[in-house]
Amino acid sequence: MHTEKRRTGPSHRGALLAIVLVSYAMIVIDNSIVITGLPAIRAGLGFSPVGLSWVQNAYALAFGGLMLLGARAGDLLGRRRIFVIGLGIFTLASLAIGLAMTPTWLIVSRAVQGAGAAILAPSTLALLSTSFAEGAERNRALGWYGAVGGITASIGLVVGGVVADLVSWRAGFFINVPIGALLVWGTQRYIAETTPQPGRFDIAGAVLSTCGVVALVYGLVHAAEESWLHRGTALPLGSGILLLALFVMVERRAEQPILPLRLFTNRQRSGANAARVLFIGACMGFFFYATQYLQGVLGMRAMWAGVAFFPSMLVNFLGALAAPRLVKRFGNSAVLVGAMSTSLLGMAWLGQVHAGSSFLWGVALPMLWVGAGMGASLSMLTIAGVAGVKPQDAGSASGLVGVAHQLGGALGLALLVVVFASVTAPEGASSSAELAHRIGMALTAGAVLLALALLLVAVFVVRRPADARRDATPSDPTS
């Protein structure tokens, strides 16, 4: 770590943080813009209902499938170089999306954009992990990282609705072009190259991990669209599990694995990533079904539904920023448990919505509680997910956090869609009451996912006196 800190001097560390945060914000905000822009995209390009889902699915498959490969490339070739390559691909793909004239053109461009994000995202986290010393300094940087992710997700929902209503859905993608070009210039100017690690690519591991994650994500996405029993779900899920099992066997024997299995030997890191899968799954349900309630039950336009999320994302942002200061006073474990419990309370409360719920008491206030815990929780889970990792493994560890994030979103939505579809409303209920009932049950299932995530944290991540004595080293995960 000393070598990489020396190469990126203190005078440029503020510029590095700003560039990384803006790059990460561009990824998050672009994904949110797509969600609220989908109706306009469908009308503009003539998508079928099934085809429209691939605007998001193509991106998710490329993003999740290529992330480990992108992370390892940063370790071996230099993180600044890979960061710039990822930025370039993401920016050019954004231009292609904005210019798209057919559904196929748009879907292919979204897949390329997902590949760029898979290269870029692990590099953003790895650059922060290797440029800021573990402890308070890194916690502050990762606190900002989590805060930016939360607030820009909400901004994207608002911007997507406003731009699609008042200008064009294309404008949200065109804006990436000048921003991306400026970021590439700033990266070359202010971020020093990290020392490439000696070694070669684990080709077998790369192929198996990419195909395995793609198959798994595809199966989960298909489960959300069709059912868990559909052969289009079972076949890719089974193939994904088999390919990932083969991947683990290959990695055990590989001289230079794409994902060093030693990363799983730390119970705090592994527990944090497993909890992240469940937590992100619940968060996906929160965004997906709260949006449906606001528009389908309360009758809001897409633009105002996006605005309704803003208060919850503002407290999300403030919670993530406050996390490092709270850690100094109360410790990592107390802050993480407290933040996750706050989101759990809010989700359970939100799950009580029905057709007659008031916006303030039944929706807005519980959304604030969900958001207040979300920012700090994700920041703390990110910190735990990369804590104690050696510099040469920083990219792989960051990629693992990213894969957990992508799998969590796909798995959570697939599970909650099943709950939504299987619930029956009381006899004689109106269509609005039936929709509200189904949404309430899906959000309650999201609360169950949060409860399971909290249980994993309590068992594997929370520090105990024996853990502190055993791990009291300079690389202590919660020092």
C-alpha cells in the first residue's frame, strides 16, 4: 500500500476523490434515468413489452458478468489505465444510446455500456481503497462513496422523469459525453498510475466466472419476468450454479486466480458481502414497488414520483456522511446494526400500505426511515467488504463487492416479484386496492430480506472481544 500511496500524492488525493465520485455518480444516475425514462423509450423506438425489459437486462448481464474480469484487469495492468478504458467505453456507449434509432441498436449499446461500467466500477472502489489509509481516512472516503450512490440514485429518478417529460429521453445519455471526456482528462492529469502487479490473466477463471454470473443473473431476471418453474429460469440458474462451482475448483488450483479464494477466509468480509446481497435485494424492492404505489395507487406522474423519493435519498446521503463520525463514537458494529435496524423498521412500516393510506404517514415517513438507514448501512458494508485486503487484491475484493451488489438486485427483485404475483387480494377489492395489497406484501417480504441481512451481520460481522484479540493487527478489518 505504501508504494501506491506515494505515487498518488496527498496534494492530488482530493482531486482523485472528486473524479472517482463523479464517475461513480455517472454510473448510478444513468441507471436511474433509464428506469423513469422507459415509457418514453418504448414510445419513441417501438419496443414490445418484453423487448423493453432488455434495455435494463442487457446492461445488468454485462455489468454483473464482466465485473470480476474488470477488477482483475486493474490489478494486473494498472488501475488508472483500466479506469480510463472503462470511462471511455461507458462514455462512447452513452453517445450510441442517445443516437439509437432501433430497439436492437439501443439494447446492444446498453450491453456495451454495462461492460464499460463493469470495468469502471471496481476501479473506482479499488482506487479509494489503495489511496486512503485504512481506518478513519478510508472510512470518510467510502462514506462519501456510499452517500453519492444514494443521492444520485434519487436524482436520476427525478432527472429521468423531468427530461423524458420536457425534453427527450436521449438527453440523459448525451450529457455523459462531455462529463466523461472531462473525467478522462482529469484522470490523466491528477491520478498517478498504480504499480501493475506481475502476473497473467486466469483465462479459464475469467470465462467460467463471466459465463456463470451471466447465467445466474439471466435466470434471476427471467424468474422475475416469468416464474421460478419456467424452463427459461431453471436452465440458466442450474447452468450458472454449475459453472460457478467449476470456477471455484479452477481457482483452487490456479497460480494467479482471477478471484483469490483467500478473500473468503475472513468472516467479516464474507458476512458483509452476503448481507449486501440481501440488503440490496430489499432496496431494489423498495424502489420498484414504492414507485408502483406512488404511480399506480396514488396516481402520481413519473416526474412527481421521482420527486417523492428525494427526501428519503437526502437522509440516505446525510446518513452515509455521518457514518464515519458515528463510528468514532460508537464503533463499527453498533453503527452498522443501528443503521440496518432503522431501514428494517422503515420497510416493515411501509409494508403496511393499503389503498387508503395517507401519503405522509403511510408512505413518506417510512420512506424516510428506509433512506436514513440505507446510506450508512451500504457505506459500512462496503468498508467491511474491502477491509484488511492487501493492495494486490484490492481490485478483486472490489469486484466481489460489485458482484454481490448485482446478484442482490437481481435475486431480490426475482423473489419479491414472486411474492407480488402469488398474493391474492380480499374478495371484492377494487383494482387499486388489490394493487396496494400486493405491493404491501412485496414490501413486507423486503423487510424479511432486511431482517435476514441483519442476522448475518450480527453473526459474522459484529465484532466480539475474542475477534478483536485475534485480529488486532495493522490490517484489522474494524480498526
